[in-house]
Amino acid sequence: MIRFPKKKTEITTEVLTNTIWASTFLAMILSLPPLGLFLGIYFLTGNIIVGAILGFGTHFIILAFSTKISKLLIKVMS
């Protein structure tokens, strides 16, 4: 019979707080700039297609660097 080691269930409040803040800031970094770009282009030009393409493009470019951004946020929060 295979026995797995017991999982660590105790998490300190400092680790939990840092995780919550880092993930909140990462979510804002990933979503707010593309949304602002989309809405800005849509309201200034009235062209929803160009706004959507640039917004999605910006989102995926930022998403490509999300691991580096996450590591930076965790380093700053610690």
C-alpha cells in the first residue's frame, strides 16, 4: 500500500495576506489596462472591433509576462 505524506495544513496569516494582496494586484494588472484601452478606443472612435482587438491583444501580451509580474509582486510584498 502506498502511503502519502501528510499535507501541511497550517498556513500563517502573513503568507495568506501576502498571497491575497499579490493575487489582487495581479488581477488588476491583467484586467484594467486592456479594459481601459478597449473602452477608450470605443468611446473615442466608436469602433468596437478595433477596441476589442487591441484590448485582447494587450491582455494576452500582459498575460505572457504574468509569471514575471507575479514574482515581482511577491518579492515586493515580502
